[in-house]
Amino acid sequence: MLSVAFVDRTGSGLWEAVSVLYFTYVAGLSLTQIGTLVAASGAVGIAGAPIGGRIADRLPLTRVLVGLQSLRAVAAFALLTTDNFVLLLLIASVGSFGDRSANVLTKLYAARIAGPDRVRYQAVSRTVANAGWAVGGLAAAGALAIGSVSAYEWLLAGNALSFVGSALITALCAEPQAPSRTVAKPGDPAAGTNPANPWCDRRYLAFVASETVLFLDDAVFKVGLPLWTVHATDAPHGLVPLLMVLNNVMVVGLQVPLARFGATTAAARRLLFPLSAIFALSGVAMAASAAHGAALATAFLLIATAAFTLAEIIHATISWELSIALAPDEAQGTYLGVHGLAQSVQRSIGPLAVTTAIATGPAGWITFGTVIAGTCLVQHRLARPRPGRTPLSAPSVTVSEH
């Protein structure tokens, strides 16, 4: 599965950086059409997480994963066959659905196989995935230097082939034991019990809502930092790519070492206190970067980038552990599917939130950091152990010996 993560993210690194350029120069779409395509396909992708999770609770996980990777490959290859806007919209929507579903199911696979070591697995997997992004991004940068239509087409084909490779590797993986598919004996009263429903679990839904806010750091790096640096600070424009490099290097270097501080559910819950302070510091540093002078602005932007990256690393560990620990064994796939909505929804509201902070000025960034910091404290309360139940710090996942 680590090989799958590397191959998958390498393909994504090839495509994500040039997708808008492909639709502009190869497909010939207008800016309005591109915006509509990205927004609409992203909206369809939101449904992929809960639907994929629900299917995984009923069918063998590896087969579903292979099917989703194959669906992504078909969709990517299909983009090469047309420049018709309606067809491109339909194809991109199918691909987005497959992307979000596969993301949730890969997480579910890791939870079932890694068991008590799932936090360390997540850290290693995230490090490998970031390395794949870097490799793909470097290859895309080299291809862009050519600047021809065929270069864009080859990058898209490379992305499609990465999904084929991921499907082939997944097919070789062992099927993890799934508690939800344990066969009950005839006459067993538990056999007719309906599985837990996350849509009726108000605590879990509130947890997912808080996760949507904590995932806003993604929008900071994709939208907030570049726009704020260029339009509101005296820092040189060339600092922007260096900030992105700093983010990537920190994730690769620190994700695994820091994961040990959230190795249990109780430990992950305790991390929400320092995470709250780091988010607050991040907002203050962004606000301070508006100070006059290139050197001062650069220094505060570096501090803000480092702080937001540290928050990203810590939250990744917390989110991974709590989303699984708060889900009942018999409905892990369905629950994780609902949790996947947090990232999907954040992709829609995140850019709006950070552009609002930019438009408001330094006070906007202080408010931005304070709101996320407060959400950390709310999540700490939501994740408290329930009376009379197994403590959250006890691993609750049935694992395979393979």
C-alpha cells in the first residue's frame, strides 16, 4: 500500500500542476468553462467519500479499491479523447468521484491492516505520498519547459498510467479482516441488528464539522500564502515557491518522528491543546508579515509557513486516529466515508475563507487563526471517552496477521 501511495501521488503530481493549462491550451476551454468544470466535478466528488465507504462495508475492500483505481484510469484516459465541454465535465466528475472514494478506502485498508500501529503507518504513508508529489511535480516542470500540446497529453497519460499501476499493486494485497462482515450464526439475535449509522450519530457529525475547519490549512498553502505574499506584503514574489518547498520538506522530515506523540487515541486527543496554540500563532505571524520592509515580511512569512506546516503535520495524526477511534467497528467504512466529507467540503469553502481573511487584512488572519484554535478545543471535548465504554486509547480495530 505504500507503493500504491507513491505511484498514485507521483501521477497526481504530474497532473495537478498542469490540469488548468491542459484544459486551456489543449481542450481550448474558456476560464468560465474551466471554473465550472472544476467546481462541478468537485461537487460530485463530495459524494464519493460516503458512498465509497458504505460499499466497502459490504464488499471485499481490495476488490472495491481495484475497481475505483480502474475507474480513475479510464476517466483520465477518456479526457484525452475529446475537447467537448459537456463530455469533459462528465468525465472529470467520474474521476473526481473515484478520487475521493479511493482516498477513503485506502485509509480504511490501512486501519484494518495496521491496527494499533495505524498512526505510524499513516505518518510513513504521508511521507511517501509527499515524496511522490515531489517527483511528479519535478517531472511536470521539466515537461512544461517543452511547452507543446503533446507534453500536456503525455503528463495526463502518465497520471492515467499511475492509476493502472496502483490497481495492479492493490490486486496483490491481502484482504484485511473486516468486523462488519463477520458471519452470524442462524438464530443469533445480533444477526438482525442494524449497523451504526453515522448520519444519526450527532457526536460524529459534529466531529466531522470541526474537521472541516481544521483542514483549512490546505487552503492556506494553495491560495492564502501565495496571494497574501504577493498582494499584501513587501516580501519578494520569488519567496512563494520557497515557502512551498519549506512546507514539503517539513512534512517529509517531521511526519514520522512527530507521529509517536499521537500513537494512541488519548495521546492524539491531548495533542489538540498544542495544536490550538500553533494555529493561533500561525494567524498572528501571517498578520505580522504585513509589516513594512522586505526582510521583516520575509521572516514572518517563514514563521507562518513553518507554523501552519507543523499544524498540518500534527492535525494529520490527530485526524487519522480520532476518525477511526470514534467509529464503531461494524461500520468503519461508512463512518470514514462521512469523515471524508470534511476534506471535500473544505475544498469548496477553504478558498473563500482565506480570501476573506486576505481582504480583511491583518485582523482577518488573527481571526482566522483564533477560530481554528477554538475549534481544536471544541474537538477535544467531542472526542472525550464515553462513560461505560472501552477507553478510546485502546486499539479497537480487528487486524489481519498478513
